[in-house]
Amino acid sequence: MRKFRKLKIPAHAHALARQMTGIQNTVRCGIADLADRSGVSKTAIHNWRHTNVPRVSDLQACLNALGYELVIRRIGE
């Protein structure tokens, strides 16, 4: 595992990307390690925090690699 450096969470990033970055910081998993584990490119993961909105399939792969799952539920539950 590579040396971990806490990731900044930009306020303008997509809400799901912000939450996933928070999870990365909690489990101490950097972008390169997450890319290796999930099969999603480092560039894509990096760009979610700055310019792009994550694709559902890529976000799901990354969350699964971190030990989380993407769930749809009714509002208010």
C-alpha cells in the first residue's frame, strides 16, 4: 500500500464524490490505491473532485472496493 495523504474535499464537487472522498479519508485509501482496487482510472477518480460527475458504475466499483455499497431508498427512510 502506498503512503496515504489526506484528500481535500472541494465544496463544488458532486455530493456523491464528496461523500466517497470522505470515505477514502476514513479508510486511508488514496486515489492510486483505489484505482488499482476498483479498476477505475486514477484520472476519472481525480476529476470527480474537480470537474466531472461520476458514472454510477464507476462510483459503485469504487465504493465496493472501499467496503461500501451504493443503495437506492425512498426519501425520508
